[in-house]
Amino acid sequence: MREVGYGHLGCIGEGYPYIVPMHYYLKDSQIYIFTTVGMKTQYMDANPKVCLQIEEVHDLVHSRSVVVNGRAERLTEQQDIDRVMQFVKTQNPTLSPAINRTWIDAWGRSEVIAIYRVHKSEISGRTTDGVSSR
């Protein structure tokens, strides 16, 4: 998980799974998701059960993956937000312009930032050689 930094976030909305590609950030064994307000945040706020799937594929015979099931908690305390934002900026400097302001997307919608902590309830992993870990 420390080496990849991106995966697919699954959440449930209106009775259906919703899966989106997502960067994640690990700090002190905690998983954080930095995103903008939209469909995924609406779904996670309504039903915080989430799944984060991470994979590293080198070729057909060399790959590994991790699945994290847990509960997404939206950070609301400013000191928590500031602490995670500082960490996100150091891990992904290209986000700095987006972090420092609210912007308008191509459709004229305001983009508002949201940060979630994923509380892990189960982690499993697999490699192409059949070794699994829990």
C-alpha cells in the first residue's frame, strides 16, 4: 500500500456499488482520502461502509493486490484537516493549487474539498503466486 498510492474506492449509493479511481495517503498506518464533494462523498456520508482496492500489475504473472474494507469518516475538525492537508501536499505537490482554493470545474460547478479517514475493519491481499495474507 505504501508503494502504490492509488486504487479503486467502492461505496454504495442508491442500492448499487459505485467505484471510482482514487489516490489515498498513508500516515501512521491511517488511510486518508482527499477528494472533492460529489457523488462519492454523498454516498460515503449516507453509508460510510467502503472498500479500497489497490493493485500493482507488472505483467500477467507478476501482480499483487490488497483489499481494505472499512468505514469512511469525514474529517470535520479544522486541526485534523490542516494536519492531513499538510501531509497530502508533501506527498502530492501537484495538488497544491487545488488545495489552496475552491475552483470551478468545466461545467461551472464549485469544487469543494473533502477528506476522509478510512477505519480499517479487514485487510486481505493476494499475489499471482497464490500467496494470500490477512
